[in-house]
Amino acid sequence: MHELSIAESLIDVARQHLPPAAQPRTITVHAGPLRAIEPDAMEWAWRAATEKTEFASTKLDLVELPWRLHCLTCRRDWDADHMNAACACGSTNARPIGGDELQLMSMDVAEAQTTENLK
Amino acid sequence: MKVPIVENVLKINDEMAAMNRRTLQDACVFTIDVIGAPGCGKTALIEATLAACRDDPTRFGVIVGDLATDRDATRLARQCQHVVQINTGKGCHLDANQVRQAVAQIELDAIDVLFIENVGNLICPVGFDLGQDVKVGVFCVAEGDDKAAKHPYLVQEADLLLLNKIDLLPHVPFDLEKLQADVERLNPGVDLLQVSVSDSGLEKWLPWLRDRIAAAISNRASIAQA
């Protein structure tokens, strides 16, 4: 369950980028396949970790990046659904490239309401 | 309004890990993060290593992480004066902040090498930098020959892989060449050393460890002189 640690860390990093008094609506994270993040577990962890924080109603948009493989037979690079996918040349001898990405990409925020708007 | 960011999600852990690395390197302590499944023999490996190196000039410390109990620390304390147990409670891996607090309890001038035995887990510990110099992944033959293929992140990140309980090889279905091929595909050139803790089969691991310790200590001494 590294998802909970990741959710807690994500709150800390997102907070540093949140404009003053803005309401975060959606937070977009890119995760490479090596990180082995389970989307359902991540969603649950995000809900649990954000409870009673300014992110309690913020949607987590987790983008699972595909495997990027390098074929050791024909030297082609391609995106695959799983690590042991066969190359178009028929070889199954491929090596993953990257895959350890874990980045907060962007945040969609509602701008702060001014006291004028509240009247 | 969309705010573009692009920032490492584990930035705060990684910054803390960088502080740990600086603290440990300034103190000339060579630090090894030991990662493996529960029961693969991490604690036994460290125990046997401490026993085998008893007459070496090298002084060891150990930080050991478990969800609960101080049983590993009690075992290791028989071999080593500088042992700190971290109980993570529900946490399935160590993080840099826990290690920072544990390091603060160790007299760094009194050790040359620090083992950090991570929580038994092949997945979660890999992504959390602790400030170590090297990561050592431990598999054992009783786990089966598909552990490398199923845990690519550990294999890719490891500076060394150990295959423990090699003495059990005649007794279990295990295709050594399959494991070696998976390792080579994921992390070309990384050493996969066969060890057996229970019958003191450490003859491949100890030279690797002693070479790395000697290199780290001489490297830091030359940096300190410069």
C-alpha cells in the first residue's frame, strides 16, 4: 500500500503550488508502470488522505503511462500494454525504457471568490 | 483555471533522502538499503555478514524496519552495538524521514557501514529513496524463479542482487537460467550472486561488500583531502 504514502506526499507537493485561497478541483498525476500504482487503491488512499484537508473534494486524475519497450532484436522502441509484450518483429526480448515516472503534472483550480462576489 | 506544475510527487521524501545522503557521506558511512520479501533472509544475511566480518576493521551499524516488534533488532544486537529498530505500524516501507530519525540515534563516528534493512516487501520500498549509497535486492530460491520478472522496479534499481538459500536449489523447482535471463534483460550487467546464509555460503557476497566498502572509504578520504 505505497499508495497512501504517495497520496500524503502528493498533498504536500500540491499545497506548495496552490494559489492562495483557490479551491483545487482536479489534480493530474502521471505514473509510470514501474511504480506499480493500483488505481482503485490510489483513489481510496487519496480520499482517506485528503479528508479534512483543502483537497477533500478534489478529484484525482491518475494517468497511467504505458510501458515503453526497446526491442533488443530489431532496436525498435514502442508503447505496450505490458512488459512482456512481443515486438512487431516477433521478438519477446525487450527491455523497458523509463517507466518510473511519478509526477504532479497540473492542477485545475477555481479562483478565489472575492468578498465582492460573496455579497 | 489550469495550473501547470510538473513536479516529482515524492519530492519531499527525496529532499530528505538527499539530506540523509549528505549526513552519511560527510561522516564517511557507506550505506546499504537491503530490500527483499518477508522471509527471504534479510536479517539472517546481515547477521551472518556481521559474524563473518567480526575480525575486519570495519565497524557496522544497522537500522531495521518492521511493521511491529523489535525481534530483528534483538537478534542483530547480539552481533552489533549500533542497532536501531523502526516500527512503521501500518507502513509497508521505510521513508527518508524515518531513516533520518533513526540515523540521529546512531553515533556515526563509531561506524563505517550502515545496513538499512527495509520492511519485507518487493514493491513499495523501491520507490522511496532513503539516502543510501547502494540498494541490494534479495531473492531466495524458495520464492520461485519468477520474482525478478514480477518485480521489475527492484531489479532495475538494484546495484546488486542476491539469490539466497541456494543450498535449497536441489529441493525446489527453480530455473536458475530463467531468473538470470530476466535479471539481465531488466538490468544488464548487474551482479546476481548466489548465497546461502545458513551454511555460511557468503564467499561471493563478502568480497563484493569489502571491495565496495574499501572503494567508498578511499573515495571519501580523497575528497576530504582535496
